[in-house]
Amino acid sequence: MKEEEEDWSLVIKPSSGLFDLQLKEIWRYRDLLQMFVRRDFIAVYKQTILGPIWFFLQPLFTTITFTVVFGNIAGIPTNGVPQLLFYMAGITCWNYFASCLMSTSSTFTSNAGIFGKVYFPRFIAPLSVVVSNMLKFGVQLGLFLLVLVYYLIIDSNVQPNLYMLFMPLLLLLMAVLALGFGMLISALTTKYRDLQFLLGFGVQLAMYASTVIYPISEVPEKYKYFILANPMSSIIEAFRHAFLGSGEMPWVYLGYSLLFSLIIFMLGTVVFNKVEKSFMDTV
């Protein structure tokens, strides 16, 4: 008697190419993505005394520190923008990028136990980090907007404009940049663990080599292109111009940031997809 073919609800196949993001599989596992996002967003401060209040305290304390050290002691100009707003704008953008990069860079090492036991599209792990950090970014952006409204009420030199409508594009640009770098570093750290130790130091240096603590107009001409080579610099400048009216919209350098981010994302995708097939042998 001829055996009937079994009707499988899921057939696991190898990735069709190095650029394959398995978008159909990610949509199939969207509930898992939602669970990961919830885990990343809630679990961080779940057993702390202040809980979600840390989402507000961390950028606020950092902003006050930068205001005292760089604004008052070092006397770095802020293009006529109130120092508190100037530094908070840079910190809000940089925190999102740095958090995504640091978390996605340990995708393989921190999820090795899950990856070795359960099948799901591996891209969900770094993607969930980017999405959960968007929620944190939204909280910190809300804090920034409250401070902005206060300064608008007291009639300070702040001029928000319609470029604020580009905020979702700036957020997407930061997400793609951080995700690309994170996947690339995550793949490399399966063999070279030293990169994980160097990453925190590198992120700190990259912050000082961006426009987080100073406007691009105050950078000496011979160093300006070096600072603008950091793709986050133009994103921060665009954010400040949109919400504070500071400086000019850096369209040319935003185009460079977009191209740089896409290249890094494609490179990170290729390396990530290649390493995921055999990383359990090295982790």
C-alpha cells in the first residue's frame, strides 16, 4: 500500500543567498519578534528600584554633565541654542545608535544557547534589539520635546521647522547604520572575542569624533571632513536643525550617511548570513 505524503506545516531550507534576510520567515515569526522586543524593553530594568524611570534619568544626567563640563567649564559654543537643548539633542540620537550597536554586536554570543536548540530566523535577534531601542528612543525623544516646549514658552532662541517631518527617516537611517555595524561585529566576535572588549572604547571615541558635544561650525576647517566622515555627525546636525533651527540642513552629508549605512548594512548582512551557518562550532 502506497504511503501518503506527509503534510508539513514548516519546511526549513538553507538560505538562498548571502543577501537573503528571510523576510517571509520573519513575518511568520512576528509573534516571536514581538516577544523579543517586549523582553528587551522590559527586562532591562525589571528588578531595579526606579524601573522605567531610568529611561529618563540616564539622558537627563548625561545632558547635565555635558552642560557643566563642555558648556560651562570648557566654554564650547552651541550656536546660540540653549546648552541643555543642544546637548540633549545630540545625546538622544547618539544613545539610540550606541545602544543598538552594543546590543546587536553580541547577538551570536548572548543567544548561543537559544540558537543551538530552537530554529527561528536568526535575523530576528538583532532586529528585535533595534525595534525595542526605538521604544526607548521614543521615551527619550518625549523628554527632549518637553524640554523644547519649555524653552519655546520662555521665548528662547529656538526655531523648530518642518524638517521635523524627516525624523522617521533619520531614525531609520540610524537603525540601518547600527544594525549593519552590529551584525558585522557580532559575526566577527564569534572568532575574535577581543572586538567585544574594544567596542565600548571605540563607541566612546566615535562619540567625541561626532557632533554630539559641539556644532560642526565650531570645528576647525582642517578637521571638519574628518568629523563629517562619521555618518552620525550629519544625522545629529540634521536633528538639531529640524528641532532647534541650529545650523543648516546637511543634505550632501546626509546623502553620504545614507550611502555609507546601506553599504555597511549589506556587508553586515553578507557576513552575518555566512557565519550563522557554522558559528556554533566556534562560540
